[in-house]
Amino acid sequence: MNIIEHNWKWNGGLSARQATNAIVLHHAAAETASAEDIDRIHKGNGWSGIGYHFYVRKNGEVHRGRPEWAIGAHVLDHNGHTIGVCAEGNYETETDMPAAQLAALRELVALLREKYPGIDVKQHKNYMATACPGINYPFDAITQYEEDEDNVTRYNTVAEMPEYYREEAQELIDAGALRGGTDGSLNISEDMLRCMIVNKRYMDALLKGVGTDPSGWAADELAEAVAAGITDGSRPRGYATREEAAIMVLRAAGK
């Protein structure tokens, strides 16, 4: 995708974003950008006036408003972990988004989704009392994608899966986390299966305990709990099951 970069005049004051968890979509609240806005975009004057990371014009041009690593000023308390994408136009009053702009927004959102796996796509109004990005903003058309069925591998049974998936897939089925339709077919894509198995491995690691040593802040009190017979001290950073938690509570109460 062609993103128009600019010879920015750095005015300082840019702070780095935290872990990115959402793309936030906006409209410009004006049918076209003002001459001042366009001048700011092209010359990089006044960082404080550019709150978004990307600005998508009606003609399909995508301009970078600020670096992705920098905090924008577009959604208050959520600026530190979001990427702001602003569409030229006022979609409170305008009813149809130009095809070139819609295509550019779809491509940009898809690109960011690929770059930041698992990222959410939100609207400005999901975070605060505002109409932005407008009642006529085509959010679904921008964010929903149909899979190309000709290129998506799907599995209906464990036997159809690659051998390295089968054991863990069967464990997911046995636990009720992966179920088929009324005919028993799973109809799960390889990407979906991979995500489920990665999540399973992560939870398995948490249950087994991450690391062998307790966190520094907990070491002394954990040692006291072991000495008191409340816990054996194993899996210091792992999750406790309900039965383990119940037993530890009883032991702490001296019962």
C-alpha cells in the first residue's frame, strides 16, 4: 500500500505508545480537509494539531499523520495503546463514502491487522460520548472480510489435520473447547486451529507455572506460607485450581 510520507518538522514532545490493542476509526467532521489541515499534513507543521496516525482522503490517498510508535491525541485515556485512523469527510451528513476512500481504508485496516495480530478495530464512539465516525460511516464494510474459500484449508475431523496438531486438537475436543456442527464436522480453518492451540499452550504453561522462582515481591511471604504448611511452594507463578485454592484457605485457617 502506498502511504504518503512527509518531510516532517519535528517539534518534539512525542512519547512512545504502549502495547497496541486497537485501531480507532474517526471521521474529520468536515466534508473536505481545510487548506490549513492539508498544509499541516504536507509540511509537518504543528505536531500537536495532528492527533491521528493515518489520514485517508476521499480520493484514496493515505497520509501518515504521525509515526505509529508515537502516541496520538484522538481518544483521551486510550491514546497510549491505540492507532488513530481518520477519514476525510463528515459521515454524520454525507451518506456515501467514495469507492476509492473505502478501498483505501479497507486495505489500511487489513495491513494494520496483519502487522499487529489480534488487534481490535473500534470506533471513536466506542470509547466516549461522540457521534464520530458518524451514523453513515461504513464500519462493517471496512472491517469485515470474507475469506477466500478457494485458498482456505478447513478440517472436519482430527484425522484430516496435520499430525502435529492432532493430539492437542483432540484434547480441545475432549475438554469441550472445540465442537463440531450437528453432523459432527468441525469445519475449522487452519488459522483458527492454530490460534486455539497457541492459546491452549499458553494456558498450559500458566497452569504449570511460569518460571521456577517466585517473583521478588512475593518471595518472603511465600516462604512463610511454605513453612506454615499452607502450600508446598511449587509452581510459584502458576494458576491455582479451585481445589488447590480451597485447600490452601483451609490450611491457612488451621482446619
